Amino acid sequence: MESSHVQALQSKHAGLEARLREEMNRPAPDLAMVQQLKKHKLRIKEELSAT
């Protein structure tokens, strides 16, 4: 069961990374969105390191 949780977190992390890359490649990135995505990614990364 824990393995599926870790996989779900890794999948979310990868999705956030893709969204972050996409936002940063825009001509005028939304900096508030970038900051929010980074914070969310960090929370997931911390949860992954705790498992």
C-alpha cells in the first residue's frame, strides 16, 4: 500500500515539475503561480523523503 502512495506522490511531483517548466517557458510567467507550484513541489518532496 505504501508503495502506491509513493508512486502517487512521485507522479504528482512530476506533474508539478512539468507545469512549472511550462509556466517558466511562457513569455511572461505568472510569478505567483511559479511560487505556488514550487511550494507544492517542496511539500511533496518532503513527504516523499519522510516515507
